[in-house]
Amino acid sequence: MTHHRVWDPFIRVFHWSVVTLFFANAFVVDDDSKLHHYVGYAVAAALVLRLAWGLIGPTYARFAQFAPSPAGVTAQLSDMATGRKRAHLGHTPLGALMIFNLLLSLAGIALTGYLMTTDMFWGVAWPEDLHEALVTWTEISVVLHVVAVIWESRRTGVNLPRAMVTGIKDIPDGLQIEP
Amino acid sequence: MTRHAPYGLMILIAAQLLCAVFFLGDVVADGLEAGWPHFMDWHFGVEALAALALIAGVGFEIRTLMALLRREAHLKEQLGLAAGAFHEIVTQRFADWGLTPSEQDVALFTLKGLAIPEIATLRGSAEGTVKAHLGGIYRKAGVNSRGAFLALFIEDLMTQPADPVPHHPTPVSPTGT
Ligand code: HEM
């Protein structure tokens, strides 16, 4: 078993705050309340910081480190098809696709939510429709995200949720390690 | 035989998966709205059937994609001796025996003469796991040793280059492949 410090404190705080804030706004907080707006602004602020961190942060936080390539995606799918295992220190190629999807969808939700509050779009239907469609889309994505995280943890023997809590990936011996 | 990754198929699967999710969501929403007595009206039935057909299609495509990727992964390590045709026979046998994807991978490495520790390294799994896979392979193939397992394929190997149509116990339809 080898240990690799991969997720810095910012990434971890970002992740679990986004989880909490998204869950709160989607299922708990009243849609028409002031609080719903504040939570939305908090998500937007977190996303702006994440964007900056993805450009200037440590290695595994950088978008360039985990930008998925077609060859990487194929290799991961081939591993699944043959039952072979390989560990990734950063996000896996398929994981990275989901992460970009989640980050962009959350940004879209924040943006359309903001538009609904502006005078310009007062009474205009599409920002609200789009806002709701994106929330549904994100909910479906999150379910897939969590299922995929559990699936990959079981497949490769690397506990991914724990790494997102402690920042450290524990990789079983014998696994070939990819960046 | 393609040497490219099947990107087209991957994109098709992703796109159809999206359609399936929306379609299914729509059907479920319609069903909930219609309520129980109307649940069975023909409009809903047709929609539900169409959604199920789409999902079945996606499932089939995923199986095809996985088989393609397996084939690519196996042929990539081919050492030149055995060409694609021999690989067809081997995979047909594996399928007849009902080997799992992992067992197929281990069986192929074994056919190529790799030892258990080497296979374990290549697959990123423990030696014990590879031994367990081998146990499963021998049991399903009805043999009890590596030698006996290899012997099952010797005949194929020897007849293969001279004869493009394999005349082996394994049924191969003349129109197939
Ligand atoms: C209990 C539920 C959840 C668990 C266990 C979980 C777990 C994880 C794990 C393990 C990773 C790292 C994946 C990897 O190793 O490559 C990750 C990344 C991520 N997850 Fe989650 N997740 C959960 C819910 C959510 C939710 C609700 C959202 C958004 C609405 C979300 C958004 C993200 C994002 C954006 C990343 C990328 C992190 C980054 O690099 O910035 N997750 N999650």
C-alpha cells in the first residue's frame, strides 16, 4: 500500500461545501427565499475560486493535469472490459469528464439563477426553465457521479471518497500508477 | 479490423444514453401525472415500450463496445504467431465456456505462455486473484492443468494457417464474422 497526498485542503473544502450547498438549495431551502439566493451566490463564489485554483493551484488541482484525452478514456474503458486495474493519482479520464460536466452545470445554474433576479429578465420564462432543467440534469449527474465513485473504488481497490476527505489516496501494491 | 479506438460507438452510446434518460424521465412523469387507471392507456404503453427498446439498444451497444475493446486489448499484445482468425476461435471457445471478462483476459495471457506473477503484474491484481481466475478457467474448460488447457488449442493452432475456415467442434457459421 502506498500513500499519495493528492487533494489539497482547498479542493476538499470546495467539494464538501458544494455538496452541502447544492443539496440545501435543491431539496431543503425554499426556492423563493432570500436564503436560496445567498446559497446560490456562495456556490458561484466557490466556483470562481475553483476556476482560479484550476489554473494556478497545486498539480492535482489543475485542469490541465486531468483534462481527459480520447486515448485516456479508451484505456480506462478497456481496463473495465478486460478486468485489468490501474490507479490514477489525479482524477481518472471518465471521472474528469463528469467533473467538467458538474462544474459547468453548476455554473449554468448559478448564472441562470442570477439572471432571474435581474430587471432585464424579469418575467421572462427561459432563465427559469433553463435553471430548472439544469438542476434536474445536475441531480442525475450527481447520482451517476456517486455511483461511479463507488464503482471505481470497488473496481480498483482505491477508496476514492476517503481520499476526498483526507486528501490522501491509498493505492494497493501491484497496481500500475498513472498520473 | 480496425486499429482505431471505436470513438464513433462511444459517442453514439453517450448520446443515446442521454436520450434514454430524458425519455425515461418523460415517461415516468407522464405515468405519475396520468395516475393508475389511465396508466395503461395505449399512448403511455407505446411510450414506455419505446423507452425500454432504446435502453435495451444501449445495453447491447455497451456489450458490443466492451467486446471490441477487449479484442483490441488482446490483439495489441499479439506476438505475431497467432493472427486475428485464431483469436476468433479462441474467443468463441471462451464464450462457449462462459468465461467472465477477467477470466478471458487471464486465459489469453496463459495461452501466450505468461506465468502467474507476470499476469498479476499486467492486470494489476494479486497473484491469488489470478490463481482463482485460473481455477475457474480450468473448471469451465473441463481440464485440470495448464498443459491440458494448452493442448485444447494446439490443434487449432496447427490447422489454422493452412485452412481459413476452421473445422473445429466449435460451430462457426459460414456467413459469420
Ligand atoms: C455523498 C456524495 C458524494 C461523494 C461520496 C463524492 C465523492 C467524490 C470523489 C471521491 C471525488 C474525487 C473523484 C476522483 O477521485 O477523481 C469527487 C469529485 C468531485 N465531486 Fe463529488 N461526491 C459526492 C457528491 C457530489 C455532489 C453533490 C457534487 C456537486 C453537486 C459533487 C461534485 C464534485 C466535483 C465538482 C468534483 C471535482 C473536485 C475537483 O477537482 O474540484 N460531488 N467527488
